[in-house]
Amino acid sequence: MKLTNQQLKQIIREELQNVLSEGSMSDAKKSIEQEVDASSHWRRNKYLKGFMSLKYVSGNPPEDYVSWVRNAEQAMEEGSNEASEAYYLVKKHMKKVGA
């Protein structure tokens, strides 16, 4: 079977995405998803939805995760209960997976 350059590039992109999504952040996301499934309250939390939409990579947290933390902390200071709940849930699960 012969592969075109386009097909080969697509295969490489898919495999790279799979490798990048195997980091500790994706482990935290999976464990949060299991907990969130039990509570529709969390599904309505815009800060938690924002965390779940981030891209996950191995090693150092990506810049979008750092930005998410900053935004959640700032909203917490302004009194957002949604931000507090999401922040502490994410923090708990990141500790659980050793991140």
C-alpha cells in the first residue's frame, strides 16, 4: 500500500496528538470527568468547562493552563463561587495524579 504525503502527514499529526494527550494533565481531566459526570452542577460551571477545553501535554503545563489558573484565581478574588469550586476541584485532581 502506498501512502501519499498528505496521508502520511495526517497519520503523523494524529499520532502526535495521541502522544501529547497522555500527560498528567490529561489524567487529571479524566478523573475530573468521572467525578463531574455524577453532578450536573459541575457541567454548568463555565470555569470547569474552560479547563476541560484546554489542550493537554506532557511535562510542563502549557501556557493556556497557566492562564486558566490566573483567570480562576482572579475571579475567586472577585468572589466567584464557580471559579473557586472549579479551581479547588482541578487542584485536588492534579495532586491525585502527581502533577
